[in-house]
Amino acid sequence: MSDGRTTAALRFLGPLLAAPLLASCQPSEIAVRAAFVGGALAFVAADPGDPNPRLCWREAIVVDDRLRPVWRFTAPRTGRCAGLFPLFYGRAPAGAEAASPAAPIEPGRLYLFIGDATAEASGAFSLERAGARRAVHNLDPASPAAAGLRERWRLKARLGTAG
């Protein structure tokens, strides 16, 4: 191939070849689990081996199994970027504001966490209480209960009725 044709081919193929490499720099989805951190309910990365990415939260919402929002915050796209986790329930991160104040988490209900921080962050959990002891039960995101709740929420959002 002549130099001109090689250059033209690289101009055409270069972006196509580089796109997967660039896309791999950002996670496509961040799995989240609920946990008690210092006695407070918080959301943390499900894979403790994952680094704490310095991304900007744009918004996050927690909804119950009735599709009722129980907490939500939003942040401008220029919000302060910092480590994402832990994210404490009811406390909007720096640069964000609560769009819905936190409602009490009821034991036995299934909850869905969905956040937008460049990549989607999501997880499902329930709170269990035995006397004074509290425990969080995280569901496998692929479980029928978690996947069903996520799909019902997405359908509600597409219909424009999500809170």
C-alpha cells in the first residue's frame, strides 16, 4: 500500500480501533451493596477489590418495592468529583442536594439503589431486624426479585411517572 493509502486507511480505521480501548477506561456498571458503616446505612462498591473511582455523582435514587422513591439526590454535571463510596443513606455527597429527603427504611421491604456517576451504579437490598440487631441482606442483581424491581422502575421512568 502506498503511503497515501496507508494514511487514509489509518484515518478511517484509527477511531474504530481506539473506541473499545477508550470505552474500557470507564466502567460500564458499578455494582453496589448496602452495608452498615459506623452504624449508618451506606452504599459501597460490591467488589472490594475495585478501586474507589473518582467520578461525579449526577444523581441517585432509592426506591422501595412499591416503586415509591424513599431518597433521591441530584448534582449538577459540574459537581465536585470525589471518591464515590461510601455513600451514606440520607446524606447527599458534596456538591449535590437532596431532591427527596430520606424516608425510614422498613424491615422486610425490597429496595433498589440506582445511581448515575458516569457509569450506572445499582444494587438491591432489604433490611432485617431481630430485636436491637439490624442486618442488611443484599440481593444478587441478576436475581428475579432484583431484576424484576429494576425493570419495573425503568418502565415507570420511561413512562415519565418516576419520582
